[in-house]
Amino acid sequence: MLLKRFSVSGRTGQRAAGSAADALALARDAMDTVLSVVALAALALIAGAIYLWRTGRRQKAGLMLAAAVVMIVNVLIWTVPGSDGSAPVDRVREVAR
């Protein structure tokens, strides 16, 4: 999906000129991708921390768990709706439209 919107022109490798709407659509897709990658990275950190904990490297395991918690909280901040019923990520999409 991202590759369809991002084109490279000929031999020069320069980006083709697109409209502002195309750029905003790409930014919305990128936000979804970034949040997904952050969530997966947090899961990988948790798995690595469990492994390190079992092998006796508890300080590194604790630091990895702390990093995973920070990442998960950041994803939750962006995705959980507030008192008005809209999540920050949804408000960014509305502004981008």
C-alpha cells in the first residue's frame, strides 16, 4: 500500500511530485505502521527480558521490561480514547484530512 503512493522517477531516483493529499495519506499510513512496529518491538523486549531473567542477567532484564512498559504506554496514549471519545491518533487523522 505504501509503495503504490510513493513513486520514484526514472534514472535519477528523485521522488515524483505528488499532491498534499497524497502526502497526508502517506503520513496516516505511516502512523499506523509506526504504532504497530512499536507494539511488536515491545513484545520482543518482553520476550528477551524473560530469557535474560532466566539466565540470571536480571539488571538487563529489568531495563528491557522498563523500556517495553514505556513503549506500551506510548502506544496506549496514542490509541486509547479520551473523555471526549476520540483518540489522539484519530484527531491527527482529522487534521490531516
